[in-house]
Amino acid sequence: MRPRSLVFLVVLFSFLQEAAGQTATKKRILPFDIQQKKMTNGLNVVTVPFNSPGLAAFFIVVRAGSREEVEEGKTGFAHFFEHMMFRGTEKYPKELYGQVLKSIGASANANTFFDRTIYHMTGNATMLEKMFEIEGDRFQHLKYSEHDFKTEAGAVKGEYTKNSASPFQQLFEKILNTAFDKHTYKHTTMGFFKDVVDMPNQYDYSLLFFDRFYRPEYTTIVVVGDVKQEEVNSYADKYFGSWKRGTYAPVIETEPEQTGTRFAHVENPAFPPYISLNYKSPAFSDKDKDLPALDILTTLLFDQSGDLYQRLVVKEQKARSVSGGPFFARDPLLVNVAASVVKAEDMQYVKDEINKALENAKTIPLDPQKLADTKSNIKYSFAMQLDSPDQIANSLALYIWLTGNPESLNNYYSLYDKVTAEDIMAAAKKYFNNNSLTIATIGPGEVGNVK
Amino acid sequence: MKKILHLVVFLLAGSIATHAQELVELKQPQSNKVVIKLMFRNGSVSDPAGKEGLTYATVNTVVEGGTKDKTAKEIQELIYPMAVNYSASVDKEVTVFTFQVHVDFLDKFYPVLRDLILSPAFAEDDFNSIKSNQENYVDQVIRASSDEDYSKMALEDLLFRGTNYQHMIQGTTSGVDHIALEDVKEHYKKYFTRKNLMIGIAGNYSPAFIAQLKKDMSGLPDTDPVIPKPGKANNPDGMNVEIISKENALGSAVFTGFPLDLTRSSDEFAALMVANSYLGEHRKSYGKLYDKIRTTRSMNYGDYSYIEWYKNGGSNMLPVPGVPRNSNYFSLWIRPVQVAEGLKKQYPELNSIETGHAHFALRLAIREIDEMIRNGISKEDFELTRQFLRSYNKLYIQTPERQLGFLMDSRFYGRKDYIQEMDALLAKLTLADVNKAIRKYWQTKNMFITIVTDDSEAGPLKKALEENRPSPMSYSNLVKTGLPKEVLDEDEKVANYKLNVKTVKIVSSKDTFKPPLKGF
């Protein structure tokens, strides 16, 4: 894969692509043993020993993200709560927590997405017990004042503010809000700005949020690196053993079937024109072939040696880039096809050409060699990412939040082997459907003007 | 005689030394891949005046184009099943081509690598596409994507005005416009030779492979490129503020800095690293700036300080290799804070404020540096910060690619292994060393400051800064009521803290990156 052009650096959904490729071999894709232990309280503990002398990655995956924000006015709350997790406990008030974290010398942070929140620390493996201790403490005994809560809300607003400068971020917010009516994927992980501004008033709700989701049955610990399973399990017992199960399960509304093309637009004459076609996609499954079929198709369609790229970007130079791929998500979300367009007047043309390629994919079987090459591309892309504990833990975390089971990584990749040219045509027919499409544009006019 | 003449020309041009084809090896037999890095001691400093962006255009035409016997499309088809990953990064003083290939395909891929470097195609179509994207970036993308990156680039534009360090790596609008394919070909021949190449290789490769690579790379031109001496940062007289006014900005994105005559080459760097980490470690909550501006006062998403160039701070949590520089500066990154227009809408109690939070945040940050200059840091803070850094620095090199990159950068700075050597320096560092380095290298009287903000904020902010008006912190009632007395007392001091502001200029977004460049 060649480097992408400058404009690609900020392309929407870019980080999804790291997950959106990958593989298929007869054997398991991950060349390391995944050692799991389910504790009696429901906490899953995953250990992957890896040759990284003195180094360990310690990840905690909580299967609660913006998808779980089911109540009106509470959008962005999972992400806000991630911030609150750094506000201390009785044993380790925030200043002391900061000092301990600093003394560990780890790279530590957290992030939230639709389906999950991840807390991660990568550092000195000899400090593993301390990592367990401080994390066990805050996951069970988080305690913050109402003032600290209100104060932290300002930082979240600051995060929204810095993100909002990007037209892609503005468009992404509109795409979700347009494409979804009922499901919580209607809002971004940041949340709607009005809810972000109202956050300081939600202290009581934050206590409820912690009580609901920061529970062992929502959580998996992943440790990768210079560690042994017995050591990891004994620390898990010691520091998370008395964590109590919860009782809450959110009711997330199913999105009704979309019945016509929808439109989202950001007016910005000072930004390169951009078009993005967003179709409803399948939920993640490690058993069903639809998602790997879409992944193979989009990997191939938008590769730089592919016909579409060669025509639009290289020969005609009407577009600066074409790219796309499906979201990996617990519920049906979007498969996206996007292009940065050179001139705004060519947006319709670029859209029509992309549409033709998608229509062709429904009826013309993929060349067998191209199919094999794409599977190889996906497999090797993944294999080459596995050279640090952090990267391996990140790969596992994805499948843990999708299904709860890290073995889904191996299961999912084994599906690629089974995908046929017919499967790909069937998936194209099923998902690239105008009734489930949201056309999103960034352009100089008040409306996108793309049909 | 010819050699002597050459040397004279070399010295007269004020050039930096180049070293022929150094090799850095990192053998890792257990790895499933091979990483090859080709670092040329040449970057955007060699862009000719009027063709700013030429090095970037050249390197991208090479790396995104074809070779003497393969088109770009044929290369893409060949490498598609291999998932080979290759790219090039251009910085001010170095360019690094990085190739990552699975061992299964090393032999099959290698001719592509060789031919890209030795006989790039320089096809017209490839060049046109690169140039168009580059124009798009300097004209639109940089101004309209991230106000923080925009502010950072604008700061460099001020710091290095009139030097070959001033323009963005990607160039300027008029510079890119004047680049022709012939320039690109000529530039490659002149500035990418075997004499300024360092080869790096990591992973699972054979001695025969490295011998072949070295032999082939000696096929590059045998000429000594004359690389211009890197421009030094200007010393501002007082605080010089540039406010970049934009439509519809939600916040004020602030960068500020001053020249710093210190790099990783110096042993004192370790001392200043401790001071800097204590003040504002990148993307960490432990720094004083972060603690006071974000954690305590809820003003923004984060606040950090730097004693060297940090690439893509918005997305990188750890520093990346491949961007070593001789011309250094100290900087503060204050992430976007609220503007008055937004605060008024959100909180009725703030409906009479004239400016948002930028002035207060800036004062607070400057005051923190002054406190450190006046009082130094404590023994306890010194020990804890040193302990942190001795562990944290090792995380810079978690992958073979990073490890190799940092080793190669070490050579740039005249070191063998920067990470190891810094650890040794940190180990023997004393508190006195740190406090001495703070006093020696930091000051707050003379700084450049850039603020990208909303057009509604620009005018009032300019006035407030110029007149050194008090800037009381405008909290919402929600936050204000719970603040402890010591915070409110400190706010009072911050709000009235005198800044040595000499000039404040408002620049419209469309007029940035346009000042006339003096001859290099």
C-alpha cells in the first residue's frame, strides 16, 4: 500500500481502516496463544505472552460506549465518563493517582467509541502489580466531588471545540444524525453539543452510569507482553476478585429499515469538495460472511491499482482520493465510500462513477486472482502489524468489544478463506441499495446538489 | 586541487557536513519482516527561494510514481498481494524513505525499492497529481482542518521568517505553483546522492541482502550535495502576537515559542527534558500546565510544552523518529479555549464579557514558566519526573521501525544510541543541573505567539493584549461556586500578570503564509 496523499491524512473514518482489512489462513491468524480465564464475577482475563523483554501492555475493555447512551439528553456521556475515571478514589485521590501513574512511567490513556471504552497502559512489565492495583481501585471505588465533575465537563467541551474545526468531524456528526432515526448510532461518541454544554448538570446521572456499566460482566482485562498467565490471573484475583456484578442491561432501539436516500451537507467554500456515500452495513459477526465480503470488495475497489482509482484519480484527475470500508460495530452501522473531489462541479460525475463500480460489483464476479490477491493483502497487512505488545492488545481489544470473546479475531479471519465471488456479489446487492443510502457532501453551496 | 576548491565552496556556502552512505543495522532474526530506511541529509531547507515545496514534490513524485520499467500502476499491482508498506517523510533537514516488507516477499519486492530510488520514472501524470494535492494542502487543507496545526505552522512561520526554515515542508502557494517537472528531476539528482545517504535496516535479513542493498545504493550520484545551512530561529523583541482571524471558529488555538540553542546532541538536553516533562509532558496529565489549565480550571482539552519539534502532536502520543533538526525552539501548545461569543451563548451570567479565555490561559502558562525560572523545581518533583522519563523514553522504541528510526536520528545528532545515552545522562543528573538548565535556556520576555480564533474574538483580544488589561477568568457559575480559595487567589494573580507584549497583529486567514521571503 502506498502512502496516501496529503488530503487523505484527514479523511473521515481513516482509523477504521486498520481494522477493516485482513485475512484468512487455514490456521489461526494470531500466531500467539490467547489464554483466557473467566472469573466467577464475570470478569474475563486475557493473557498473551509475547517476546518483549521488560515490556507489557495492560488494557481494560469496557463494553459500554455511545451505543449505550439510550436516554434523551445524555449523548456523549460514555466518553465524558471516561474522563471522570481519572478523577481519583479515596485511596488514590486524583493527585496521588497522577503521581503513581507517573512513577510507573507508562504510556497510559483511554478512549471511547460507539461500542466501548478502553483504558490502556503500556510500560515496564515489572510494574504490572501496581497497574492492577490502581486500576482495580478506580474501577471499583471511583469517587469524585460534584465540583470535580462539573470542572471536567469543561475539558470535554474543549475536546469538542478542538475537533469541531475539522469539516470532516462536522460532516460525520451530520451523517449519523441523518442516517439513523432510532438507534443510538444517531450521535457521535462526542455527543451533541447541546448535551455537552449541559453535562455539568448531570452529576447524579454519572453515578448511575458508573453503577450500571463499570461492572465485571461488561469488562475484559487484556495483558500482552513479558508476562505469565499465572501472574496475571493472581493479580486479577487479588485486585478485581471482590468486584460485584451489576444488573443493568440497556434496551437499544433497533433502527427501522431506511426507505429512501437521505442527504447531509456541510457548506464550506474554503475546503476541498468531498463526497461520501454511506450505506447501512451488517453488524459484526464472526460467523457470517457479509462483513468480510464487503471488506474484500471495498479493499479491492479502492486500491490504487484498481480501475476506479486509476480512472478518477490518475487519468482524469477528477478526484484526489477514493477510499472506503465498513464499520466494525455491534449493530448495523455504515459502509462508507468517499472521494475528495478536485472541482465541486465534478461531484455528481464522481458519484456516478462510484455508483457504476458498485452496480458492477453486483453482477460481475471478481476475477479469481484478484480475489486471492486481496485475501493475501488483508492477511499480510495484519501480520505485519503484530510487532509490539501495544499493537497486539489493540487488535484483541477490537474483537473483545465486538463479541466479548478475543477468539473472535481468529474466527473472523478464518471467514475470509470462505468468501467466494458469489458471496461478494450477494453482499453488494444486499447493502449497496439506494434506499439505505445517505449521501454526504462538503462543498461551496448551501446544499450538496448531488443526486 | 579540485578537492580543495570544492571544500572552499562547501565552507563558503555555510553548508553542513554530509557523510557518505552510513549504515545502521538492527538484526532481529525472530521478526517476520524487514524494515529498510533510507535517510538523506536533505529536506525542505534546500527548496530554492520561489519554489518552496520542491523537496516535498520531488520526494513524493519518486515514492508515488513508477520506475524506469514499471508504471506506478504496475508497481501497485505487483505489491498488492504482498501488502508492502512504503512511504517517505520530508522534514526540514532530512528525508526518510521507509519500506516495510514481509520476509516472504523481500526478494520479489526488492527490485521495486532499488528502481524507485535509482531510476524513478518522474512521469508527467504522477507529478501533476502530486502537485495538485500539494497546492490543495497549502491553499486550503492547512487553514481549514485543525486550528491547532494551523497555529503551530503559523508559529514556525514567525519564528523562522526570512530563513529556509520558514515555509511549511509542503511549501507555499506561489512556491508550489512555480515547480515544474524539470525542477523535480534536477533536484533529485542534485540533493539525493550516495554522499548524503544513511542506510538503515532492521528485522530478519541476510548479510547477502545488506551487501546487495549497499552496492546498489552506491549507484546514486557520486556528487556531494551542497545543503544550505539550516536557518536559525529569530529572536523576537518582546512578545510578538499574531492573531489569525477565521470565520466560525469555536475556540482560540494558541502556540507560543522562542529560539532554543540546544538539541539532543547536548548532554544538557537531559536536564531540560526533566524540566519540560514537569512543565508539560506531551499528552500527559502530569504536567503543571495541564494540571492548572485543564484539570483545575476546565478550560480546554490539554496544555503541553516542547523543547524540540514534535510531529503530529494531535495524533501521536509518543514522538516519532525521522524528524531530527539542528534549529530548535521551545514551544507551548495551549489547546483551543473558549471564545467570548460561545461563552455568552452558553452561560447567561457571562453575557457581558468581551474576550474569551485565551488571554488568561496564556498568562497562566507564562507565569508557570516564570515560577520555574525563579524557584526551580523541588527535589521530590525532580526525582519523580526523572523516574518517569527513564521508563517512558523506552516506549519510544516499541517496534523495530521506531527502534531503527531513533538509532538513525542518533547519528544525526552525533550520538550512537540516543535512548540509551539519555537514560545514562538522566541517571547521573542532579536537581542542580535541571534548575541551572531552566535558568539558562528559558525566558518569557521575548516570544512569538500565534492565536487562531474566531473573527468576533480577534479585535477584542488584540486590544486586551496590547493594553495588558486584566483578564479575570470567566467561569460559569457551575464551576465557580465550588472552586477553592487558593485557586481563586491564584486566578487574581494570573489575571493581572504582566506580559511583555510589544506587538499584536490581526491577520486574515487568507493572508497567512504569504510574507515575502528574504533570500536564503
